[in-house]
Amino acid sequence: MLLDLSHLSAYASFISAVAAISLRHSFLPSSSRELLPRAACSGNTATTRSEWCDYSIDTDYSSEAPDTGVTREYWLELTDVTVSPDGVARSAMAVNGSIPGPTLFADWGDTVVVHVTNSLTNSLNGTSLHFHGIRQNYTNEQDGVASITQCPTAPGGSMTYTWRAVQYGSTWYHSHFALQAWQGIFGGIVINGPATADYDDDLGTLFLNDWDHQASTVDELYISAESNGPPTLENGLINGTNTYDQGGYRYNVSFTSDTSYRIRLVNAAVDTHFKFMIDNHTMQVIAADLVPIEPYETDVINIGMGQRYDVIITADQGSTADSFWMRAIPQSACSDNDNSEDIRGIVYYGSSTSTPSTSAYDYEDSCDDETDNLVPYISKTAGSETTNMLETATVGFNDDNLFRWYLNSTTMVVEWSDPTLLQITNNGTTYETSNAVLELPNANEWAYVVIETTLGVPHPIHLHGHDFYVLAQDSGTYSSSTPLNLSNPPRRDTAMLPGSGYLVLAFETDNPGAWLMHCHIGWHTSEGFALQFIERYDEVAAITNATALNNNCNNWSTFQTSNSIEQEDSGI
Ligand SMILES: *[C@@H]1O[C@H](CO)[C@@H](O)[C@H](O)[C@H]1NC(C)=O
Ligand SMILES: *[C@@H]1O[C@H](CO)[C@@H](O)[C@H](O)[C@H]1NC(C)=O
Ligand SMILES: *[C@@H]1O[C@H](CO)[C@@H](O)[C@H](O)[C@H]1NC(C)=O
Ligand SMILES: *[C@@H]1O[C@H](CO)[C@@H](O)[C@H](O)[C@H]1NC(C)=O
Ligand SMILES: *[C@@H]1O[C@H](CO)[C@@H](O)[C@H](O)[C@H]1NC(C)=O
Ligand SMILES: *[C@@H]1O[C@H](CO)[C@@H](O)[C@H](O)[C@H]1NC(C)=O
Ligand SMILES: *[C@@H]1O[C@H](CO)[C@@H](O)[C@H](O)[C@H]1NC(C)=O
Ligand SMILES: *[C@@H]1O[C@H](CO)[C@@H](O)[C@H](O)[C@H]1NC(C)=O
Ligand SMILES: *[C@@H]1O[C@H](CO)[C@@H](O)[C@H](O)[C@H]1NC(C)=O
Ligand SMILES: *[C@@H]1O[C@H](CO)[C@@H](O)[C@H](O)[C@H]1NC(C)=O
Ligand SMILES: *[C@@H]1O[C@H](CO)[C@@H](O)[C@H](O)[C@H]1NC(C)=O
Ligand SMILES: [Cu+2]
């Protein structure tokens, strides 16, 4: 850890003001937009979004980022709460008392410091915080994955994460301990930078969630999922709110005619693939995950779990326009939801308060990806393979007759108290089969990964520490003659494995560490649909702070032993 923290005090007061703003307005989305922290580059205006100080949308961000010297510091506290985001009360967990938690803002090139305090003293849950899609360039230990990069942080404890924003765009943070992310521990990350199209106003992140009414916890649903398969959830939320049985209220925003708005969509569901649309409004899509793309237009967008899309919507329906439905529609090809027709928000024009009477665009129910439309703006070619790993995803029962997902014949089981990074700093070289380790010892080679399944269930596959190249993705059977697209294919951190199909990914071994790859369906993650790449083992210990790792693990082990806490799932 060799990060310059000297600017910290100078920016502390600015940052806490920013933090207070984002929290105070968490349920007032329509008025929060002018309060989003101003982009640091004056060259970046509504009509020059491609510019960014001495940099621009043409800068290859994979090798270059502004050196701002700025550190953005945040303090987050996790607590057990009772909430009723759709009018139905249930227990949950929150970040600083809100679901979604406060948004973390930074500018491209800033250093971000996040202090996380675990005050989950009722549930006695450990925790960890993962910054989804963040490169963590040479900072694997800041990746926040229980059992891989750290021990869980025990209740009463805290942990500080430090990383540099070498990418820009929209993403989110979430707990990577058991099913806690879907109990409410998540929030947005906005990294200001250039964009591939102009827009007037930035509305920030818009979370799409599924939501259940189980009186207590998502852990109870998991017990049912393990025995009976995925449960049907009762409802869904748009940016943390919806209606149900006359209760709750809808997300709503007021548009000014002829103004264009950027919305940063995030699918934070446990088990729902959404199609998103705003009736009568075409969207211009400018980024997929943290990768800027050549803009394209669509009326309906597919968004899988863990994925993000940045879209621009222009209020082009005339000065007499009134109100329109915004819809997040669960795709029944993936999972069921009891309220799938009514996960809606409202776009008003001006001061209208009328209930929309608009109709949805036509769509075909499916859990497709947007792949054919995704052309990365910074064009790159995948190198030829040096390692090719084929993994077949199957589901079966373990010795206790509970569902487990397998990649080849391994369902991941890793130990909270013995994370991979700790083993590496202790010079461990032997992993258990159940640790699902794939070794990539050499620098700057191309790893190809084929994941296939004969089962009809699609899975959103997420890789940590890299943007991967999507070389192939289709239904049917993969073979050595399957054509691979090496020429500027879609690049991102989460892509769909089609049901009864295959997904071929490629990434460069340019980032030493232990990196998780897993299905982002919460039940499947807990049921072992995961593996870890140990990339450049020989270089990992030298870039890891063993003192910090050991402190955290000692606290966790003491806590786990004294409270007889048992691990029931994969450990991630
Ligand atoms: C979160 O709450 C803590 C107090 O627990 C406070 O110090 C901090 O400023 C809050 N952070 C944000 C981003 O709201
Ligand atoms: C969603 O809520 C967050 C606060 O939780 C807010 O910052 C953001 O602007 C809202 N998004 C939209 C699109 O209104
Ligand atoms: C990632 O870190 C390595 C080692 O410090 C450095 O050489 C490289 O330039 C960094 N990449 C980016 C995009 O900052
Ligand atoms: C987290 O807390 C809930 C109670 O709220 C409990 O049911 C669950 O077992 C805990 N999970 C873990 C993994 O400790
Ligand atoms: C470990 O526990 C000690 C004593 O409770 C506490 O002061 C310290 O902050 C904890 N450290 C971590 C990393 O949680
Ligand atoms: C619109 O959002 C506000 C909170 O920002 C809420 O009070 C109001 O009830 C919402 N409108 C509808 C129709 O749900
Ligand atoms: C929305 O589009 C439909 C189909 O083009 C059209 O019939 C309808 O009048 C439009 N609604 C509004 C409120 O503009
Ligand atoms: C998974 O199993 C297949 C079929 O037996 C085999 O070809 C492949 O090499 C295995 N994958 C790995 C990473 O060992
Ligand atoms: C691991 O090996 C390195 C190099 O051989 C050595 O410097 C270090 O002390 C060893 N660490 C442990 C915990 O054994
Ligand atoms: C490869 O992917 C890019 C980006 O989606 C696309 O533009 C191109 O047509 C694809 N090439 C082939 C041969 O499929
Ligand atoms: C390593 O972590 C410890 C404990 O958190 C901290 O005191 C120390 O400054 C860190 N070392 C470096 C080089 O960052
Ligand atoms: Cu899955």
C-alpha cells in the first residue's frame, strides 16, 4: 500500500458535505440532480461530454488515468434495520440507515478510501464490502471478498478499503458475505469522467431490485432455495421504492421538455433479470458496465444481475406531454415474481402529477444480453490464447441433499477464517479441490474461459479485477470450431451465460491476486457456483499488507469461536 494520503484533510470537509447531500436526498430523487458533485473538469460541459481536462474519451483508460492527487474519504456504517420500502415492513440491513446506501462519488483518477464499520450487532453477521467492477489494479486485498481476499469483519470491527479509480462510469458496492447484499447492503458508485454522447443532466444511479416480504431474512429464503429451488419473490423496487397492496410509493422524476438525462442503471437483484423501459422514450446507451461504448438506441434494454448500463433519455414528447410509466419487468425465462407487471416508476413532465396511461413497448420474454450492440469505444483486440479452461456448470445435491452448483465437479467451499490471500502470505501452495482454484502463473498472457451448460437456466457471470472480452455467447454446444470474436468484442465485467449454451471469455493476466469468478444470482453464489483465479502467485505476497490481513482474521476467529458461528454456504 503506497498511496498518497496527504490531500486527505483538505478534502475531508468537502467530502462529508457531499456525503450528507446524497443521504438527505436519498428519497427525493427528482430534486437531487443539481446537487450531484460537480465534475472536476470544466472542459466537460453538456455539449462537450467527450472532454476531460487534459484527457478525453479517446484516452485508453486501461493504461492511463489522470493523477488528480485527490482522495475521497467515506465512512459507512452497517446496521440491522426494519424497513418498508413498498409499505410492507420487514427486517433488513442498511448502509448508514438507507437502502440503497449512500452513493460514493469520485473523479477519474482519484483515490477512494472507504471505512466500513460493522454494527450488525443483532444479527451477529460478519461482513465485507466489494466494489463491483473496480479494477483493483495491484490492490487485490481491497477487493472485499470474504474467504478470498479477507476474513469477514466481525461485528464491532471495522475495515478500511483504499483503491484508485482508474476507470470511470457507473457501478456499485455491495457486501460479499453470504446473502447480505440482498438484505440491503449495497449502494452506488459514480466515477465522473468523459462520455461518448452529450447530455444535459445526470440523475445518478437507478437501482433495480427484487424484494421479498419474508418476515425476517433472506437467509431463511436461502434455506428454502437449497431444498426446493429458487423461491418466488413478492415484489421489486426501483431505486429502493415501489407500491404493494395500496402501500408504499413509486419512484418518480420530473423531466423538463427537451432536456436530456443520464441515468445509471444497476441490476442489484438476487435472482431477477430485468427488461427496463420508459414508455414512449427511446434510450441512447453509452456504457456497459465500466466500459464506454459507441452509442446505440433502443426502446427496451436487457439488464442481468450485476450489470450496469448508462442511458441517456431525452424529454422529447412535446410541451403538452404529461406522464409516462418507467418499467422494470422481471423475465420469466429466468425467475418468477408475484408483482412482475407492477414494478414501475413514473416520469412526469414539468409539474404534472397525473397517473400515466401509457403502454409498454413490445418485448419478447428472455434473459438475453445486449451483446450484439456493444461496441467498446476504445477498440481492442483479444490476444491469442495461452491457457484455455473449460468449465461445465451443473446442479446436483450434496451429502445433505441440498442443491449445489458445480463447475466441472467442484462446488466452491472456502473458509471465512482462512482466505486465499492469507494462505498466500503464509506461503501456502496447496489448495483443496473445493477451493476451486485455477492458477495463472505467468504475466501478460491471455486466459480463455469457456463456461457451458446443458441446463436451461441462464447465469450472469462476473469476474473480479478485470474487464473480460466476450469472445462467444450463444445457445447450443461449444466446440473447438465455434467462431470466436477477437476483434473489439464487447468488454465488461458481467455477461450472461445463455441457458443451454456457452460463454467464452478472455482476459489478460495483468493484475496479480486471487480473483473470484462467479454467478451473480445470490442463491447460486452461496450454492458454490464460483471459482478463483490465482493470478501471478509469486507476486501476490509482496503487494499484500499481511499485518492488516492478520489483524482482521484474528478478530474474526475470536468472534467466530466465541459465538459458535457456523458457515453454511460456499463462504463467499
Ligand atoms: C455515514 O454515517 C457515519 C456515522 O455513522 C457518518 O460519519 C458518515 O458521514 C456517513 N457517511 C455518509 C456517506 O453518509
Ligand atoms: C436514486 O437514489 C439515489 C440515492 O439513494 C440518488 O442519489 C439517485 O439520484 C437516485 N437516482 C435517480 C435516477 O433518481
Ligand atoms: C496498474 O498498476 C501497475 C503497477 O503499479 C502499473 O504499472 C500500471 O500502470 C497500473 N495501471 C493503471 C491503468 O493505472
Ligand atoms: C446473518 O444474520 C441472520 C439473522 O438476521 C441469520 O439468520 C444468519 O444466519 C446470519 N448469517 C450468517 C452467514 O451469519
Ligand atoms: C479488532 O478488535 C479490536 C478490539 O476489539 C479493535 O480495536 C480493532 O479495531 C479490531 N480490528 C479490526 C480490523 O476489526
Ligand atoms: C413521488 O416521490 C415522492 C418522494 O420523492 C413520494 O412522496 C410520492 O408519493 C411519489 N409519487 C407517487 C405517485 O408514488
Ligand atoms: C405513446 O406512444 C403511443 C404509440 O406510438 C401513442 O399511441 C401514444 O399516444 C403515446 N402516448 C403519449 C402519452 O404520448
Ligand atoms: C473440466 O472437464 C472437462 C471435461 O472433462 C475437461 O476437458 C476440462 O479440462 C476440465 N476443466 C478444467 C479447468 O480442468
Ligand atoms: C514466505 O517466504 C518468503 C520468501 O521465501 C519469506 O521471506 C517469508 O518470511 C515467508 N513467510 C512466511 C509467513 O513463512
Ligand atoms: C465482434 O464484436 C463487435 C462488438 O460487439 C462487433 O461489432 C463485431 O461485429 C463482432 N464481430 C464478429 C465477427 O462477430
Ligand atoms: C498495513 O496495515 C497496518 C494495519 O492496518 C497499518 O498500520 C500499516 O500502515 C499498513 N502498512 C502499509 C505499508 O500500508
Ligand atoms: Cu447462476
